[in-house]
Amino acid sequence: MESTFFTKKHERLTRIASLANILAWLVLIIYSLAAIINFNGNRSILLAMGLPPDAMTSMDYVRFVINMLRMIVQGAMLWVVLKGIHLGLMMIVETDLNYREQKLGEETHG
């Protein structure tokens, strides 16, 4: 019975919601990998210069930590926004389907 309620509009919104969900996870993975690569890249630069990893000054550590936190926070914020889009669109579709079902029930019973 529910398939008769599901229109092309619902299908389109569900498809967009699914795409937002997939993009959310891709963004999270990409930003996580970028943070790891950034960490390894900084360590490799020090080793290439012939300096041990403990040769960084305290200000270098602060910049490094801020840069890592920035990447992690950006990835997390994009993930939250895309997951919000996914859940919001799915709620819109579900609400519309519930109203259609309720309206059809009232027409057949009343």
C-alpha cells in the first residue's frame, strides 16, 4: 500500500538524501586521511632536513596541532551538515507519506 504513495518527488528526495549520506562518509574518510598524511608529511620533512622529530620548537608544535585540529573540525562539521541534510530530507519524505496515508484513511472510512 505504501508503494502507491511513493511518487517521483519522494524518489528524487530519497535519492538526494542517500547521496548526502554517502558524501558525508566520504568527507569524513578524506579529512581523516588528510590529517594522517599531514602528520606523516611533517615528520618526513624534518627527517629529510636531517633533523630528528624532537627538533621542533614549541611554536612548531602549536602550529602543527592547530592545523591538525582545523582539519579534523572541518571534516566533522561537513559530516554533521551532510548527515543533517540526509536526515532532514528523509523526515520530509516520511512526514509527507504519513499525511497521505492519514488522508487516504479518512477518505475511505469517513
